[in-house]
Amino acid sequence: MEWLSFFGPRLPINGQKVYYFGPYLGVWQGRYEIHRDDVVSPHILICEESPGIVDRMDAPWWMPYEGQPKPDRPVTDYPKDYPSYE
């Protein structure tokens, strides 16, 4: 499996189990939820390993969880399509 950008064309399905990565978080297993009515942070990840919720700005990488062992972190901290505010 390969890491996918949360800012690319493919997103997880609502409720799908995923691995996610953020440079300040590391790699975690969780569940993706989309809240379309939330104008600030509609894409969230609910950690299934410890209490916690993050959004795609904190965890810009994801991959489907299909029972595989925890993957190594991605090669780069942020995907090329991560929003830049410069």
C-alpha cells in the first residue's frame, strides 16, 4: 500500500478505517469521518489507538487499513498538493 494525500482526488469513504500520518503526530490507525456541514474542518480522523481527533491539516497522508501492520512514515512530511499560505 502507498500513502495517499488528503488533498488529492481520492478520499476515504465515510467511516472507513485508515492509517494516517502527520509530521507532528506520527503514524496512527483510526477512522475517517466527513462532516459536510462543518465549514472549518469537515475531514476528521478519530484515533482508534488512543483518545484523539485530528483533521487533514494535521494528518495530510492516509492509506486504507486492511489489517496490515503499521506502515513506515511517508518519505515526505507533506504531500505536494498540501495547501501553502505563503
